[in-house]
Amino acid sequence: MSQLIEIRWHARAGQGAVTAAKLVADTALMQGAYIQAMPEYGPERTGAPLKAYTRVCDEPIEVHNTITNPDIVVVLDDTLLETVDVTEGLKDDGTLILNTELSVEEVRDLLGVPATTKVAVVDASGIAMDTIKRDIPNTPIVGALSQVTGVVPLDLVKERLINTFGKKFAQEVIDANLESVDRAYKEVSVA
Amino acid sequence: MKMPALDTFDEWTPEEIPTGFVANAGTADQYVTGGWRSMRPVWFKDNCVSCMMCFLACPDSSIEVEDGKMVGIDYDHCKGCGVCVHECRFKALDFIREEEVVHEEEEEIASVIEKAKEA
Amino acid sequence: MSDHKAFSATGNQMIAEAIRQIDPDVMAAYPITPQTTIVENYAKYVANGKVHTEFVTVESEHSALSACIGASAAGARVATATASQGLALMWEELHIAAGMRTPIVMANANRALSAPISIHGDHSDVMGARDTGWIILFAETAQEAYDNTVISFRIAEDKRVLLPVMTTLDGFITSHAMERCEMEEDQTVKDFVGEYTPLYPLLDTDNPVGHGMFANGTSYMKYRSVLRKVNHGALPIIEEYGKAWAEITGRPYELIDAWGVEDADYVVVVLGSAAGNVRHVARQMREEGVKIGVVRPRVYRPFPAEQLVNACKNAKAIAVMDRSDTVGGQYGPLAVDTMAALYEAGLSIPVKNYVFGLGGADVTNELILEVFSNFEKLEKGELDRDLAFLGV
């Protein structure tokens, strides 16, 4: 059976979840994987809760539906925890990654995730404010995802960022993004 | 372009029908529509100054022109709309019922026969 | 596994790329979600001078196809794209485009029709075009959307066909999802498609012709019989170009993608992206010893009846999954076509028709399992044969 990894992203519109979903897919593709990345389309207003999806597989991906039983859930905004059931359908041995100032223990208590589920937290917004100078947690959180899950290696994520941003942005913007990825990779705490 | 003749239109076999039901251009000339007329424009040459307003207004290109002068009406294609009559400012065009023409023609034929008999 | 040619793109991007490579003379389009990015991308190519296409901006979808028909009659190679209400607004022009035999290639991101308002994917729009005379292709993936678009030009412009071709992909599901794709070199595509020589171009003033003529009853009927014959006759030509393109790309082409039918007890017939979902679940069921085949026509008009029958003939029961409904009719469009083909072949295999995924409703594994779990009852004649709405 093929090795299919399914990632579900929770965010608010404007936080760059779709870009992150595509960044992970594109990076996996650099390793020769088959990929899928898509947003869930609905009413789109900045701040509205949204979902995005990434699939990575070593064989062609046949399914074309939303991800209901993800291996990995990434939450870009912890205020969503009050209104959205982010762990819905998450596999018991899956991984939950949050952009939050809460500790792993606090998140575990809050969401009541099973002990078999890996929980990781990183202050991606704080890192983004330090480095990119804007609250765009989508790039740093991919660094955390790389550290915690190994779905995509850090060096390829950075290479991909340089390829994507190189065409559009100034060198300092690219450097800031690369630094944010590095910091989230190092600062993420897992338990 | 080689196309089947338009007057055999109804006899075309499916194989003969040109792709897209395309036809040679200008075939309206072959299609006599004068029979649709119930009113007929009549031209009075003596009043006509060849201002060409009738020519411009005619939707069926039925005003006949030679050397820039109005010379008559193409009754094979004139559908009798009367726009030319409406546009004429020189009383050079009148509009009459087709029956009157038929009646006049019958009278004319009768008089010809009469004259022939007398001779 | 690694392939240097592979890159990521959405279905819409892939169609825009295919059209860019072919570089048609005219594109007239009115952007409507979810095909918008095809036209948006293409407008960029025009603005950046990457193509020589005359891009005509119009005030509606009706005008978009009208302009395409005019340009095609004039002798231009023409492409456009639409979706949903836009395709619905084109309805009268769809018939004219096919009747005038204008070889236009139009992409459609298949989508629901209002009401209620929905922007999401289903086949309600394209099924409204099924009887218009257009050739209609369905793609499962972004990759197939690209391949179908390339061969569409060959099919449309072949002198034995000369019909407009609709190259469709599922709205959002395929149009906006990013997938791993491959693309051939620009020159390879240009060489494959070749130069377009129109048959009776209006702009050939040395040979003046009239297009869009009047035909009375008998002639009209004779002509429509030609249209039917030409549309049906396109099937082997579609296959010919599909296979020729497959030879170049290495990506196989069949009129019907028949998966696992050789030894299948049951068969599911389905169009577009959902076929992948059904195959995915059927693959898992095989591990449990349940043999289900999946039959996906890549060409819907002309309908490949013979190929479909061949793929289904050994099944004990068949499920036809329609992503649109013929409200007031007995069964969905794909089911009606399938049943007619089976009946004509003298096969009385029980068929159950499901309508699914309307308005982008998610095609979950559970729903597919529901279809699978009904097969045994269907085979034994214990299942009612009414059309069923899946997941409602």
C-alpha cells in the first residue's frame, strides 16, 4: 500500500494557509512525490475561518475530496480553537501543530487529544513579527512542520521559498522568511 | 468554389450539403422574391432627379442604377416595402396595389388581342 | 519516481498552458468563476506578448461565444472558456456553433446551476450542452485536462469532424486543486496540432461564401442527420488523436478508462474526478476480495456505447453515478445513456442510478461504500431501481 500523508490546515482567511498548503506540496514534489493542494472554497472574507488541504504520496493520488481523517493538522490561529473542532477526524497516532503561545500541556488539556497523538506548539506569529515584521505565520509554521513530521526536509523548504519568492521580493524579505523558517524549526516544542 | 446549385436546394442529398450549410455568396440574386409583394412602387421617370435616396434606403438592392442614374426597379427582388416611396421628395415614386397592376396588364393584353383581331 | 518534467499546477493553469502552446488566433471570453483563472492566465500571456492571439473582451458569455463563432467562420483558430451560468447563457450559441460546424475549443469548469446559488463543482452545466452537437470530453485530473485540451484542437479541426469541442474539468475539484503535472515542449504541441486551414473562410474574398444559411423543413432535417452522423463518426477520430498524443507523452489514452473490469463482479460507471475516488475505495475492497470495476468515459459526446458495453458486459450489477440530475426524467443522463447501450446490446444487467456530489457535495469514501454495499441486493433483484440521491 502506498504511503499517503494527508494534512489539513485551519486558519483565518489572509493568514496564508493556502500558500503554506501549496508550499509543502511543492517542496514534496521536489523530492519526486505526487501531491495535491487545495483550499476549501466558501465565502471568502479576511478573517473568516477556512480550511486547506495537502496530500503527499509516493504514488499517483486518485482521490479528489476533502480530507476527513488527516495524519497532520496544522492550526495557524489559536482563536479558532473556540469555534472550530480542529482535531475532528485526526488519526489517533496523528500530529497536531499549532501556532500559539500556549504550552503543549495546555493544548492537550484544552483539546483533550489522546496520548498517542503528537502535539507541537510554536509561536509562529511571534517569530513572524520578529523576522518578517508582519503577522504572517504561514512560512514559519512550515519550518515547524518539517521538524516535527519530516514530511518535507528543511533545506528543500528553503530552496523552494527562494525559488518562489526570488521572482517577486527583495532579498531582505526572502532572508526574513528563511530566518523565520529556521527559527520555527528550532523553537517548536513537541510532546 | 464548387457548391451544388442553389435552385436544387431541396434535392441536395445529405452527402451533397456543404459542411456547415455554407453556400456561395450572392445567391440571393437567383432567388426571386418579387412574388411576396402586395404593394408595388412605380417610377415616374420625368419627375426623377436621381438623388439616389431610394437607392440608399432600399433594403433589397432593387433600385436599378446605370452610370449613376436611377433607371428602374428590379421587380424580381422588390418585396414592396415602400421605403423608397416614403423617401422620395420629387414625386417620382408612387405606391400602388399589385391587383391594380394585374388589372392594367389584363386590360392591356385584351386591347392587344382586340387590335390583332381588327387587323 | 523522480521526474525532472514534473511540476505543480491547477487544472485551470494546465488548460491555459495548453492553449498558450497552441496560440490560437482569437479568444473571446467573459470570466466566470471557476474558469476565471484560465482566462486570467491567458490574458497575461496576451499582455506579455507570449502569444499572438487577438483577445476580445465582451460584455457577456452569450457575446463571448457569438464572437468566437464569427471569428471561426471568418477562418480563425478559436478558443474560449466558461462555466456554470456562463455556459447556460451560451445555450443558444452552442447549437449555432455546432450547426455551423465551427471548430471552436472551449474549456468548461463543470459547475452547479442556480438555484440555490452554488459556485461549486458538479455536471449540471455541461449536461445542458449534451444534445447540442458539441463533442464533450471529461477530465479526471489536471494532467488529463491538459492532454484533452491539446487533442481537442486536432479533433475539432479535422475535416472529417469540424465540430466544436468542449474540454471539461470538474469545477474547483480539478480546476483549482494543485496537482503534480507534466507538460510537453511548446514545439512538440505546435507540431502535433499543426497549422489550421479553414474550409470555407469568410475572409477568403476570392471565394465569397455565405455562412449561417436558412433551411426549410426537409433540408433542415437532412442537414441535422448529417450533424448526427458526423458527431458519431468522430469517435474513432478522437481515439486516433488520443492515441497519437499518448505515443508522444507516454500517458495512455482510451475512450473509456476501464479499471479492473476483467474480473469484476460489479461495475461503477462515473464521469470526471469522482472516478478516482471510486477507484481508490475499489482498490481497498480488492484487498478484502470484493471485485469492483470502475468505468469512466473520457468522451461523453459522442457516447462510446460499444466500448462501454464491452467494459460492463461481464458485470452482475452496475451502478451509474451521475453528478447531475434530469429533474422530471426517470434517470440521470449517464444512466440513460448506459441503459440504452446495454439494452441495445441485449444485456439485462440490473442498473442502479445514483445522483451524487451536486453543488460540490463531498464524495466521501463512506458514500462510495454505500454504493458498493448495495450491489449484492441489486444483483438479486432486492433493491429498488429508483434513482437515489446519495448521502441525502
